Amino acid sequence: MTADESPAPDPAAAVSVRDLRKDYGSFTALHGVSFDIAKGETFSLLGPNGAGKSTTIEILEGYRDRTAGSAQVLGMDPHRGGVSWKARLGIVLQSSGEPGNVTVHEQLAHFAGFYPHPRDVDEVIAAVGLTDNAKTRIKNLSGGLRRRVDVALGFVGRPEMLFLDEPTTGFDPEARREFWELIRGLKREGTTILLTTHYLDEAAQLSDRVAVIANGRLVDIGAVHEIGGADARIPIVRWRDAIGQQHEERTEHPAATVAALLARDGEPLDLEVIRPSLEDIYLELVKDADADAEVAA
Ligand SMILES: Nc1ncnc2c1ncn2[C@@H]1O[C@H](COP(=O)(O)OP(=O)(O)OP(=O)(O)O)[C@@H](O)[C@H]1O
Ligand SMILES: [Mg+2]
């Protein structure tokens, strides 16, 4: 263990991770990841397939052992957390098991029974848009509706800390918007949320801070509007010239660039002024991380 050498976890944080490492046999999935999540914060873990997001989250949930490093969730080492600690967590795994032969309402009522202060089951069912399906057996629901059951099971116990591993995979656009409202409501109540998602607009909408991991290493961490640095946010002016050639220019003064273009060549074709989105910034960060990994190899 390297835990003794790393800075101590922050006891005030909801989640505190130091030099977290995970080996699966000879393969290292996490190479020493460190971050904190403050109480009440919504924090997104972003990264390509295989980056180590689920590995990290499942270690924090107490589902997987770590190889080295330290982790604390609500003041407890997840490896040692007992029933009363688990009752303070809500967990939505990336993939849920086979649904039993029970209805939506039965399943939620059953789960609610495990927690000391559960939410009202009908309200939870309504919040995930399943009121019309409350008496349907879960195995007969479509994939997206089943996923809503997973999300409902995650927060029916009124958790202090909610782990959501790709919760909205399979949701239609309307359900995703409703989910965002649900998360904002939980956040207003003070719930700490750790989310993974491949939908960067979702991460931008919901997160206070994001961390990007690639190849088991933390690439960057920060507020949604700061991650990647100020340079990554410089607007791009893009247009085509009279012979159809595409041009683009990064500039702090897009209006001046456009005015100069207009004065020089007349109205530019297919003119766009693009403010890099979280997705654009994320893609650059991940591309740089892949290039670094190749150099290191
Ligand atoms: N049980 C396991 N045994 C061996 N290797 C594993 C195991 N679980 C995960 N891995 C490997 O560890 C790496 C990280 O996997 P992980 O599931 O944490 O990625 P992820 O970031 O959640 O990806 P995704 O976006 O696809 O869900 C991958 O290379 C994966 O193949
Ligand atoms: Mg995953």
C-alpha cells in the first residue's frame, strides 16, 4: 500500500480519494487517482470507454477492492463500511442484474423497506415518469423504462450520497430532461452526487465540477466552466471561401474577425462562430492524454 505516503484524505469531504490504484491481474486499470468531492456537490467523472470510471465508482461503493491508495466515503473506508453506512448511499450501477418477476411498485416498496427514512414510493415512481407502469412487471418494460427503475431504486432510500454510473443510457430525450430536473431537486435537498456519463451536455448541465480520466489517470479536474483552461475556450470563427475551401481561426475577438472578413471578401459562406462546448474541450483533453500515453509507451 502507498496510502502512508500520500496526503491524508480530507475528513470534511463526502468523498476523498488518494493515489487510488487498481490492478486486474497484470493489467493496471487505475494508476493512482486522487480527488475530493465536497458535501452537496455534483461531480462528474468523464472519460472514454475503459478509462476506469466504473472501477473507481465501484471501489467507492464498496463493490470492489482496491489494490493501493486510500478512499473515504462519508467518513468511512468503503472496504469496511457496514450496513448503516450502506444505508446512507444510493447506487445505480452501470448494468443492473436480471429483473425479477415483480412489478415496479413491488420492487420499489421492497427496496424502500431496507432504509430507515425512505421516500414515498409513489412519489419516486412519479419522479421517474413510471406512474403508468407502476403495476407492470419490470421484465416486461422496455430497456429505457427499466433503466428508470434503476434510477428510482438509487434514490428511494433518501441517500446522502448518490452514485450514478451512466444512469441515462437508453433514456429518450424527454426522459433525460426529466432526469436532469430530478437530479437538480436531489441536489437542492443537499444530496452529494457522483455521476458518470458519456453525454457531455448532461455533465455540463448538472455538474459543479468534472474530472476527466483516460487510461486510468486523471487528466484534468475543475469547474465545468474552467476545465481545460482559458485557452480551450477561445471562440472559433469558421467559414468557406468563394472556391469552397473551409477556414477557421481561433480568436478572442470573433466580431472583429468577421468584420474584417466581410470588408475583404464580402459575405463569408457558411459562417459560424463556435464557443467550444464541454464536449469540444473534453475531446481535446482526451486526445492529448492519448498522445502522451503513446509517447510514454
Ligand atoms: N473484472 C475485470 N477484470 C479485468 N479487467 C477489468 C475488469 N473490470 C474492468 N476491467 C478493465 O479495466 C479497465 C477499466 O474498466 P472500467 O469498467 O472501469 O471502464 P469505464 O471507464 O467504466 O468504461 P465504460 O465507459 O465503457 O463504462 C478496462 O480496460 C476494463 O477492460
Ligand atoms: Mg463504466
